[in-house]
Amino acid sequence: MYPDIYGQLITSLATANDKRIVLLVADGLGDCPGPAGVTALQAARKPNLDALAGRGACGLLTPVATGVTPGSGPGHLGLFGYDPLVYQVGRGVLSALGIEFPLTSRDVAARLNFCTVDQAGNVADRRAGRIPDEENRRLLAKIKAALKAPAGLEVFFETEAEHRAVLVLRGEGLDDHIGETDPQKTGVPPLAADREGYAGRTAKMVADIVEQVRRILADEPKANMILARGFAKVPKWPTFAERYKLDPAAVAGYPMYRGVARLVGIPVVSRPTTAADVCAEAAKASRDHTFVFAHFKYTDKMGEDGNHPGKVQRIEELDAALPALLAAKPDVLIVTGDHSTPSVMKSHSWHPVPVLMAGPFFRGGQAPRFDELSCRGGEIGAIPSRELLPLAMAHAGKLEKFGA
Amino acid sequence: MYPDIYGQLITSLATANDKRIVLLVADGLGDCPGPAGVTALQAARKPNLDALAGRGACGLLTPVATGVTPGSGPGHLGLFGYDPLVYQVGRGVLSALGIEFPLTSRDVAARLNFCTVDQAGNVADRRAGRIPDEENRRLLAKIKAALKAPAGLEVFFETEAEHRAVLVLRGEGLDDHIGETDPQKTGVPPLAADREGYAGRTAKMVADIVEQVRRILADEPKANMILARGFAKVPKWPTFAERYKLDPAAVAGYPMYRGVARLVGIPVVSRPTTAADVCAEAAKASRDHTFVFAHFKYTDKMGEDGNHPGKVQRIEELDAALPALLAAKPDVLIVTGDHSTPSVMKSHSWHPVPVLMAGPFFRGGQAPRFDELSCRGGEIGAIPSRELLPLAMAHAGKLEKFGA
């Protein structure tokens, strides 16, 4: 991976003071025009956000790179100033974060699918007919009851949802160089975790576990096998506090976002979900921390559901809740998203994300409203998400001069 | 050379579907204001392009880097998503492409100049008075008739134009570490191809050939010697199809552009030159290919000639021809140039190039006309040319999500 030149520069300039930065993330905030030809941000009545846009600075964030649609992990890492292309997380770790499994540095995590294999042992359905969550839990209980863990190894199986689960191996000296067993197609057998090129001790233990699971599930009609992929260890990254000399806190109601915060060492201090609670808890946390990451999920959820009016409504709720956060008088307040989730696409997208920053030293003007089109003309311009936090630190007086 | 991180990312995310992307390149499209204070794009009556700009997305492309004027090779490689600073082609290969010489992986190509040396053997005129093409051809015939090729080597001499020619060596195990013989000044002798630092077998063979040519041309009054530079082999790059999972086709009437297309493995399916034919052939090709590169030369030609009204007229021709292409309903249509060729400069320039993209998921607005000034406010913003194709792939649903 390429060197993190910008991040290292920011770390070398970072200096502590008591100014407080709040990053309010409305998940999947960016949009494309809906049925009425306007985006959710354009349609929403949001006097507080528009007032902030008018006197602060606006812009557009590119989460990863032009044309690239980010998952939630990379989207947030960018907002935390960690270049998502430098700081890549294995899928297994992201899945474990998503269910808030308390990973340690001794763990290797993988994403599991229950699947169906035919009598010849070939994969017939990679998702085992998308079994319900309860069935997933029943099967994992059956596996746990019968499995003999290889010597020196703790093995965890956790339900994610439907056919999806998480496998975590815990032990000394494990490595994550393990073959993915998912062949990514049907009509062929699962691959061996310890096939040629994957001769390590951990790969052999995984192969043993998979074989045991095959026998344990052999009498199941549907979900009679598992496929594993994305074996990964928790990455060893500089923590948020080390990187920026900030004292951070996370306020987030959904496991995935708490997980990503913890991945960079941001402790979770509160778990609100509604707009009112998110803003109130962020305000509270900002009294004791120089950086608060506050996460609001429902804008993304409405986008994923293709619910344009719902997304408008969630934005209006957030706007209405904002005065509680403003009352705490953060020195620098950022409102943005981790990516766009246009309701016309019902999915994450690559479109740049509107951002606004309120603070003491802005030039102002040119972005009188907080939406996708207005932000294009704003003071911040179009920048990668990873540059946002350093910009906020500059406004908070937390970056020293570079060079004499 | 630095690693192609963005390109590798895009390759890792690329996924095939049947959506069709058409890239229509009006060569040298970008301009500076002419005598009447407006650019050719501003002066042209072009209702179709303006309508596309109004409902699609506009922006400005930087072909290589700020301030850098691209040749046709780098200009097009950027549009194909190959970073021109990573994917550098030797001048010899570009010259061979320019005359559509069918290079193979066993070849080393070089650019030749006929020159004049005085009785002391010093270069007196590096271009031999810019001899006419016929004279060039006569001299090459004379060389070919008399030259004894070194053992195991095939030697090709091909006329480019005036004093310019192409040398191609074909054989097993050739290398391109050969000294340039052009001293780049007069009053000194040509350099030896096998001088210190260039001791390889191929360099010795080139030195032998150059010495033979010196003797063959000794009785010529003007073009009595050759200078060789830019020795290069065909680069081994991932093909366009490998890189993007696209099924590409090129529609181009001029050899250089067919050559650059072939360099990245894009097959040439048609050779139209007029605007009407380019658009009609692009439409036809788009029925069978998920990516069509269509090239229109004359905008550049008018710019090179300093013919501002001519450039306006060529743009109007292209606009009038556009409906034939639109009728084929490409899923994503891009119109742009490989670089700017301002008629006031009579040459390529570094100025960013206007671009428009029409497709399904745009935010729209703010660039109501397709010209250098209006595009500045457009949705795409200012991006490097190499990011254009990935953006089009995103709009065509051809890029998977990055990270979970």
C-alpha cells in the first residue's frame, strides 16, 4: 500500500488545545433528483442547516475516489481522515464490527455464508435460500454444541442476518493467509482453506473446522454447509488520539458505526438513534471531548428503501434537532454524510457528498442553502473526505504552521 | 514509475454488464478566446450538445497534469483511464503507431531524422532542410536496397513525413537500451548508439546499421545521414478489456488514433473521417460493443492551422451529426477532447478540456451550455482525464462497491 503522506503531515503538525470539533454524519446524505426533479436536501425544509450553510463554508466530499461507491467502513474512515485506500479493512473484520463483536489483536475474523451443497458436494445455492435469522441461530447453536476446537484455539460463530454469519478464531500466532472457501459460483465444490499456496497452521485449522461443520450439518435439508471468505486480522493502525492529539468520543446507535469508530480507537459514549437524541447526546459528549463523532442512520435507510419523502422527512427531523447541538457551542461543527444513497438508486453511490462546516474563520457566501447543487459553489470546493478533518482542525487552531 | 493505485482499484471493482458507453473525442476540442473574444465552442451553434449539457453533467478534464501540454498519445491514454504518467510510451513506438506500423512484441522502434553532416562529420542541419516526402521515400528505398541486416535481425525503414522516418528492428531477445544518436545540436558529430553505457547486443547492431547508412548516403547532397532517438519496445500493459471488463471497439479515421487504441488492445472496427460518418459508425459499433471510442480529427486540425472559424464550423458539423449517435441510445455518452488546441496558439496546449456526460443518474443543472466557461460550474467538476472512464463506468453500473 502507498504511504500516507498527507496523514503523516497532519500528525506532525497536530497540536492539542481545548477547542471542540463535532462531526455530525447523516448516513447516505447525498442524493440524486427524485420524482419532482430535486434531491431530498433540496426538497427538505431545513432552516437551521441552511442558515449554517449561509454563514459557514460548504463543499462536496469524494469519499474514496471518482466513480467509486464506498461501503460504510471506507466512507467513515475517510471522514476520520484515514485514506480508505491506505487503511483497508478485511471483510471479516468489517462483518465482526457490524455485529459489534469485541475483536482483539489475537483474532482472525471471516465472513460466513450458509450454503446448500448437493449430494456430489457441489455448491447448489451460495445463500442457502436466504434462511431466516432464527434458522441461522439454530444452526450455529448446533455447530457450537458439536464442534471440537483445534488445540489452542477459541472459535466463535455469530449470527449476522439471514444466511450471513461471522467466524472468529482466537489464539496465539494466528495469521490471516487462509484460502477463501467460497468458490463464488455454483456447480463446483467449496474450495479448501489450506489448498496450495495456503499451507500455514491457521489455514489447516480452518480446514479442520470447515470439515467438522460439513459433518455436523450433513443432515440439514437446506443449509448443509458453510462458505468462508475475507479472513482478516484487526489492522494495527495509529489511533485517532495518536494521529490528531484529539480526545475523541463516538455517539452512534448502530453497531457498524460503533465498530468503525472503535477500529480507530474512538470510544463509544452513547447509543442514540433518533435525530433528537443524536443531537442531544452529541451536545453532551462535546462538553468532555475535543472531538465528537455523532451518527444518524435514518437518512441512509430511507435512501436504501427508495423512500424519497422519507429521506426528506428524516433530514427535516435532523434540522429540527440541530439547535440542541448548536446550544453546546462547538468551536467547529461539521454536517455531512459518509456517502450518497440516492433514493432513485436504492443503494450507496459514488456521488460526492454535500458538506458544511461552521466555525470562526470562513469567507462565507456562495452556498446559501445546504444541498448538492448549492454546495458545489461553496468555499470548501470539491475535496476528498480524508481532507475534511484536517480542515476542521485548522479552523480549531489544532494544526501548527508547516515550515518556518 | 509510481504504482497505478487508482487504476488497480478500478480493475478490482469492475464488473461486466450489457450497458453501453460511447466516448466521442473531438480532437483538440478545448480553445482560448479567438478574435471575437469567445472560444470556438462558445461561438458555435450547437443545439444538440447544449441540450445534452443542460440535462447531463459537465466538467473540465486535465489530460496529464496542471500546465502540461499532452501529445496525442498521453491525451488519449488519459481518456482510456491509463494514467499517462504511469503508462509512458517511447517516442519510437508512438511514431510507429502514427504510421500504423504493425509492431510486435519482438520489435524495437525508433524515430529517425534525415540530417545533413559536413565534411568533418559534424551535424550541420538536424532536419536536412525538411526534405519533401518523396525525397524521404527515395532515400529509404536506396538504404533498403544496399543495407545488409545484421544476422538474425529484420530491419524496417518507413517514411513518416518530410525529414521524419521510423526505424523498426525485429528479432529475438532485442532490448531498447540503445544510445540516442541525435546530439540535439549542430556542430558536433552524431553520437554512437553503442557508446559507453550502451554495451548491449542490440546497441551494437544499431551502430552497425547507422554506419552502413552513413556510407550509403555519403554521396547525397543534403540528407546524407540519419539521427535516431526514442528507441522503445511495445509496452506490456493490461488491455482495456482486462482492465475494465468492457468489450471495446474503436472508430477512427487517422492512423495515430487507431494506433493508440490498439496499444491498449481496443480493436478498430471502422475508419470514418467526417463528423457524419464518425457519429453513424459509432452508433453502429455501439450495438455490438459495451465501449466505443469514436474519434473526430478536424477540430484539432483547424486549431493547428490557426483557423478559428474553421474550428467553429467543424464543431457545428459534429453537433449536426450527433442525433445519429443519440438514436443508438448509448447508456452513457461522453463528449470531450484529448487536449486543447487553441487556434490562437496553433498548437496543442495545457488548458483543461470541456467534457459532458449524459446518463441516468445525474444531479443536473448549472452548465446550460457546452463550452469552456459553462463547464467550469458543472457537476463533474475539474478532474484528471484518467478519472473520466471510471466515472462513466459507475454511471453504467459497471463498478462494484468498495468495502462493506
